[in-house]
Amino acid sequence: MSKTKRSLRIGSCTSATSGVPAAFLVLVLTGCTKPLPAPVYPDGYTPVTQFNTDSWNYDLHHESNFMYGQMWYFNFVDEANDISGVVSYGANVSANPLISSQSNYANAMAMLIPNPAAGAPFRVWSEKYPMSESGNFYGSSTFSEGPGVHELENPSGYIDVLDPADPEGDILANTYHIVGSVSENGKMIAWDLTYERLGAPGWIPWMDWPFPYVLDLFGPSWMTYTMNMSSAKVNGTFVTYDGEELVTYDVVNAKGYHDGFYGELLFTNIAWNWADYKQWDESGNLDFSTVVHKPSGPAYACEGGWDECLPGNLRVYNEGTVYDFYRSEINIHYLTWAHDEEFNADYATEEIITGENDANYLCLHWEELPGRLEKALWDLPDPLPDNRTFEMISQFDGAFYEKSAGGECGECANACGAECPACGTLIKNIDGVGWSDYVSLPSE
């Protein structure tokens, strides 16, 4: 990505509510009467650097007067302690007077999913720190300032990139140190964790990907989705207090992941499928990983025949080699659903995900493990409905194949974990626990 102010082409949109006084506007997601600009890098092969993944560059990036948001997300699965955890840092900016009073803040969040026998999952949010107040937010424009200089900081914690300083941010870093704590409603989570990159390379699945506008007022609408570390080794401490018991977990060589995004779009109207699975070999090294990022809505068109224009990416990393599946090569079969009364939303609890192209076939089945679900409303300014996210630790099984000439893989999805010789040569069996995520639209 160029380090000068970027410029997206702006499409032409209309709305049935145009001309309605601002005081009576109900902000809803609408499509454009003309297609949106086509994706700039549709295949997800953008070079990956510190600058175009984690750096804070609002002035270079923002194009509209809708909310500009950025998130830095970290997770881990610690099988020795039988826990999973999440830490994220966020920032939200808007100069638009309609929503600025509920924007322009930094925050942090942490989450614990333990063995159900040891307690219930819980999530803790920080307060919203006004970015206009000194000391409430700092974000580096290169995210590569060297050890001891915090590339991101707010009152809840910081991120310190431990690699040597790189003045331009052109080199992808290998080690992050994240520290912080959050307290809310008598509960607390604190963390001091180091993430060390493993073999799987960084990735930017979506660069400036266009999404539908929010009325005529807010456009263009877009997201850059980055995966700085799809696989990492995590060490440190994770301290939790659920209101009754203070527990310190020593995290040793846990399976970790770090991604993030920045952009200007309405998250409420995106139904999202995400999965993160990895397994070690007998020596404790990364052997296999797969990640899935595939929205299932809304439907919209982009220029150049992109109808529908939703992104979709599935990546497999196996013993040093990357395999990519893209958009129509990915299919998600929803097997079971649950309804959440509190959020009034449905979410998938079991799926079969397949990726197939001329060379390879992946069959991945996951099912939510009982008692290992945590959910959240991602707060959007009124009157926009909040985003509903369901994050689960799930049991995964499946297989990855090199297809034979004329290989028939369609029947393999009937039993992902079973051998399927009609498809081709088995490369890897899949069996273990990982993360799955469903972002749901509100039920009618």
C-alpha cells in the first residue's frame, strides 16, 4: 500500500429516505443503484508489512464521514490449562456530528473460555477512553518502533513490537508483547503475553474491499482485513477474576493467532463466518493450520461483473506450503443452529466447510463444544443496531487432499474425517480443537 493518501473511487448511491430531515433519519443499510467499485486486490495477494496491517494511519486511510474503526485482535488456545482467551484493542473515530458523540474513543476487551467444569466463560470490556484527552490513545504510523517503545497504547494496556526498529514499517515483525488489564461489573482479566510468529506467513485477505453504503450520507464504505500472525506460539500469564476466584494461568507454548481490520462500514449488516484451527506435530511445532473468512451477506454488486461482490477466503498451511481457496471455491453447509433469546439472534453451532479447486480439496467439520461459547454485542452508535458475535471453542475433524485427475470429492463432505479415496491422495488428517465464530444479524 502506498504511504500517501489513498483514494477510492466513489460510486453513485441513492436512498428512499433521501431528503428526509437529518433529525428523523433512521440509518439503515441500503444498496447502490449502480455497482460499487471493484475490489482492488481481489485475490488477497497484497504484500504484507507492519505498515499495511497494524499501523494506525487514520489520516491516510479514511474516505467518508462514517465511523472509521480499527481493531487489534489476539487469541490463544492453551490445552495444558484447558482454557482459551482473547485480548483486543480498539479505536473508533468520526467527525460526523450525527454520531461523533458516540464515537472518538479507544478501548480494550478480554475474554476467557475455561473448561465448563471450572467455571463459565466471561468477557470484560474497558471503559471508552475519549481520544481527545491526552494519554488515552497512541498508535504508531509504522508499528515497528523497536523494543520498549509501545506501538499501541491506551489506559488499559499496550502492544510492544519486540523486533528491531524499522523506520518505514516495511518488514513484517515476528514478536509482539501485549500487556494490560480490564475490569467491569466486579470481574477482571489481566494479561502479559508474548506472541512469536510461526511458519505460516502473514496475509491480507481483503484490501480496501468495498461494502454497501449507509444511506447517501456515508460513503465510500470499505474494509481492509489483515492477518499479521495466523499462527503464533504464546507464552506469559493470563489472570482472571470472575467475581469469586482469582486465578493466574501460566501460558506455555499455547496456540495463538493475531489479526485485525481497519475501515469504514456498517458491521451490523454483515453475517460472518470465521474459523481458526491449527495443530502441532509430535515435536510441538506448527504442522497444519487453516483459517476461514467468509461473509454470507449482504448481497450486492461491484463493477466489472462482480455480482455478488462479497469476499471469501480460506487458507491452508501445511508443512511450509500455502494453499488458497477463494470465493466460489468455498462452501459452508450449516448443520445445526441455536437461538439466543438475550440477543434475539440465531447462530450456527455446527458447520461443514469445504474448499475445492483443480488441485486440492479441504473438508473441515466443526461443532461447538458444550459450555464453551462466549457472545458479545459490539456497540454501535444509536440508532444503529449492535453487531452480535458468537465465539466458540469447537471440535474440528476433517481431511486435506491432493486431488487426483478427475477426482470426485463431492461425497467426501458426508463424513469429513473419513478417508475419501475417490477424491485423491490424503495430505493431512484434522482432529483437534480450535476457534469458530458466527456474526449474526438480528432476528425479525
